[in-house]
Amino acid sequence: MLTDAERYLFDLQGYLLIEDVLKPDELADLNRVLDEYDLWNEPSGQDGFFDFWRNGDCQIAAGPLHRFARPFRNIVGHARIVPYLADLLGNQFRYDHGQAMLMRTGGGPFHLHGGAVPWEPGMRFQVAGGQFHCELLVVQYALCDVGAEDGGLCVVPGSHKSNFACPESFAAFEKTGPWLKHIPQQAGSVVIFTEALAHGTLPWTADHERRALFYRYTPGHMAFVGRYREDGCEMADGGYPQPAHSAEGDWSRQERRILEAPYIWKRADTIGQE
Ligand SMILES: O=C(O)CCC(=O)C(=O)O
């Protein structure tokens, strides 16, 4: 459950910063595995990292996180985050897709996208009867410190309720001003934001590498990415994230429910049962 203050802020801004979510050992494990993966030298499109994207030489995103090693799978249903997911997406929320993003000095920018206009099915933000009804929701874990001048995630607070489109010059960062907010983070903190919020990436200027994880969730009846394999390869089960996609097969029961394919009829709650 969000506190009253968090509820107010998420509704007002379209995002929330939550400090100290990852414990030092969780953070160390995630960073250690990323070191081992050596994603900068990973040829795109290999089976393990089929969800691979490059923006120039200094920014890459690789997924899917639910097929990464255990430290990444552990946080698909992180105990600190699950209550937020239930409150913002409903008790039947599901994991939709996720990537790790790495940036080196000089990486980015990536233009502002999202925003409530034009209206995009799958990205809605709505409150009805005092209850949030988000669609695609992003949980971004910082695996490194992000200082005020470092770059990285930026948002236009409140733009999830815009009635007019974001001007092109704003989206391209040709014109910036007080409407644009960069979000400094400490390693281990989380930013939760609705994809309806206009957001993007400011150029990474820090000497250290940016490391961020993006876990994206939807209500239980909705899929955003559809067939998960963006490389065009077919999967017999439709390609949604599934517990079976992890070779180790050691998901908890709650994690299995989080990884259930999207549907609505007689769907069990994701939380509150064992
Ligand atoms: O954190 C960032 O750099 C922006 C991420 C982003 O654009 C997204 O999640 O759609």
C-alpha cells in the first residue's frame, strides 16, 4: 500500500522515488553478474540476450531480465515493491518485460516519450473511486549512484495528465527549462513511474558507468509487448514471460503468478495467497 503522502505524490507527479530498496548484498550480486555478462561485448541477438538495443557506442539495453541469473529474478517480485505494484496496477498485476541499461560517458540522449497525449492504449494513467488504474508501469532500479549532474532518467512531472502534446523541441531537448526534472538516485533506490509520464534520458556525463534495471508491469489482463521475442522468432507458448523460460525453474509460487500470461477470466490475485 502506498502511504497517503506517496499516493498524493504519485498522482501529482506520475512517479515516486523510493530509497534503500536493494540491500548492499543484493546490489553487489546484481553488479557482479552484470560484470560477468560483459554486455558491451555481447553480440546483439544472441539467444540469451535476444532483447538487445544499442543507441550509439555508449548506451545499450539488454534483456529479458526474467531470463537473467537468479539475482535479477529475485527482484521480479521484490517484497518492498510488490505492495506498490498491487496498489498501482491492481491485485492481479503481472510482469511484462524488462531490460538492463548501461551507459558510458557520452551516452544518450534519448528523447522524451510517453505523455498523456496522444492517447496511447496500454499506457494509460487513471484514478477512479480513489484507486489507481495504471497500465504500463516501470520500476527502475539504480545499480549505481546518479548525481545531480550525471544525466540519465528525466521526466516532466505531471505530464501523465497533460491535455496537449509535448512540443517537439521539448521532446528533443532542444529547449529545456524548469518543466524538465532529472532524478538523482542513490545506488539501490527505485523510481516507479507510469509510462504515461513524459520521460527520457539525458546524456550520461559521469565518469562511472550508468547501470539501471527496468522491470515493467501491467494489470493482469493486459500485455504490452505481446509476443515477447522481438527478434521475430516464434515461441510455442505465445512468447509471454513464463516461469519455464528460466532454465533453473526455481521460481516461488508468488513469482510464478507474477509471470503468468495475461488474461482476465477467473484470474487469481497475484498477492495475498501462498
Ligand atoms: O531511465 C532512462 O534513461 C529512461 C528510460 C526510458 O526511457 C523508458 O523506460 O522508457
